[in-house]
Amino acid sequence: MDYVINLYPELFPVTITAGYQLKDSRYSKKLGLRIRRIETRDAQSWSVRPSFVTPYLSGYVSEVAQPLFLRKFNVPFWGLAYVFGNDGMYWYRLECALGRNSIVGTTLKSAEALPKDLVADEKHTKQGGEKVYIAVTAGQECILGAEIAARADSPALTEAYGVFKPEAHQLDPDYQPESVNLDGWLTTKQAWLTLFPQITSILCFVHAFLSIRNRAKKKAADTFKLISQKVWAAYQAPDKRSFSQRIRRLREWATEHLSPSPIKEKLLHLCYKREVFVKAYEHPPAHRTSNMVDRLMKFMDQWLFATQYFHATTDAARLQTRGWALLVNFCPSTPLTIKKHHGKISPPERLNGFRYHDNWLQNLLISASMGGTQPNPQKTL
């Protein structure tokens, strides 16, 4: 214990440095394992659970790591039960149990790892046939927030996105992101400005381009190809002045050479937003497009379709969403990606610079010590 406390102090309560003592233990007949409890000097009790067993002692990591890895690829729970045993609800509960942990605190292990530039968007889905929204926050290829919002208005989205704020402040009480890339939905922008008044919202350039592409018809294929070349040539401008100049020339060309059409209307609409797009040049590290969160939400879209959306309560949907987000964060990347990053197997490892254990699930469970937070004494080590 002393060795691990000195090596990884972030996994233990702050008060443990003042001293601790063995309190008692309990025996799990199911696993044949003894779990000990310790008591710190402030009279708080903590269970010390080994990382090779799952929360609530529901199984051994060696038996469930591979099945849970397949959940990244949307293998249904009944399929896991057919191949690996138990029943579908057993695997469902394992995934939901992960959702009780802090996403930020579990994924990031230091204040320095908190990204200053974020990307956010909403995923439209259904719960019991009613439309709901998942407010997704991403940074450095990790999902840092995924919360259910019953409505798409500013108060509901502020509450959903707001779950990210206290989790981030657990790591750094003074945390203030510098920018967030959004798709242009006004209520999303209002939600982020409410949470972080000093944040700079960056309009996603890809969404502006997609609005043009969606108006392109087959008979206008050649025109759209030329428009695409000019739009992305403007996007690739090296500095603010050059970008503004290219957008002005694009507007002049569209006004002079394009006949009235939905494509021309959307292209001019993009040009009129020049002042919004140039903000990205004032924050060089900021994301100019929402590609990061879009890639993650493609996985989410496939996951939701495979499960036929949410059927139970909002609390159950929330736990399942958060558990899925942690699985996506910690599951190993493709072999090519691992090779590209010199053996770092997952986004949290690449962001933190280390991993606690070579087994991805044990790495997740260790990272989720105390639920990924410091002050809650109800969470186990």
C-alpha cells in the first residue's frame, strides 16, 4: 500500500498521507476473495479492491475484458452471453456500472492533461419513443462528457453540458477552456457561454460546407466541384489576412458567375460569416472543424442503432451512455494507430503519457479509483 500510494497518489484520498490503519475485511464467497477496508485519520473508511476484479465483485477482469472490448463494436449483450456465458443483463450491468465514474476524472489524471480547446455537439436520439439529445464534449480524441438532455433549449443543454464543468474542476479548480468548436446552433453556444463566460466559440467550417453540399444536385456536379475547390482553398489560408482576402474573392466570384440557386445562397451565407471564421486564427490551437467529435459520434450513432435506442429510464440511459463513453476512451486502438503512437494503446494513455496496467480494463478500473474523484468517501479504491 505505501509503495503504491507514493507511486500513484492521485488514486487515493488526500487524507491518506496523514496515515491510515486496517479496519476490517469482508469475504466474497462468489469469488473466494477477501476485500479489506482501511480507515484514514479523518475517520473515513475505504474499501481496497484489487484491479483484477470488476466493481461490486461481479467477476474477474480476465474473464470479462475481451467481451467488453467487443462492445466497442456493438456486439449485442445476448451475443456476448451466447459466446461467453452468463446472460444479457449481466453484460448490460457491467457496462452501466462503469457509468457511475467521473468521465473526466477517470480519463485524465492531472490538471495538465485537461485540454484547453474542446469540441461539442448534440446527438439526436430517442428514449421510449420520445426524442432526446446527448450532449457530447470531446478533447484530445477522448469523450469528456456525454449527458442526456430531454430538450434542445438552452437551460436543458446547459445542464447537460454542465456535468463536464465540475468533473474538470475536480482536477483543476481554476480550469477555464479557451475555445470550443460548435456547429453554429445558437442554444449550444448560449449553453457554453453560460458555463464558461470567457470561452471563445469557434464555428465549424465543415458544417458550413456541408450546407452547400446538401443543396448540390446531380446536374450541378461540375459547378459544385469548382465551388468545393475554392471553398477549401480559402480554408487553407495560412493567416487571418489571407483568409479574409480569399473569402472576399470567393464572394465576388459567386456573385458574378453563379446564377440564383440554393447553392449560391449557401455559398454567400458562408462568405458573410467571415468574421466568425477568422476567430480561429486568433486561437491557433483551436479546432476549426468538429471532425474530432464527429468521428466519435459516428461510433455513438452505430451504438445507438444497434441497441435500438433507449428503452428504460433516463437514469439508466445516462449510466449506459457514460459507461459506453469510458469503454470507447479506454479500449485499445487499431494496431496501426498503436504503432503510430509508439505503443500507446488508448487515447487516455496518449494524453496522460502513461498507463497503470497493460490490460486495458484494469487500466480503466485503476483510473476509476474513488470514481475518478477525490472528495466522495463512498467510492471504493
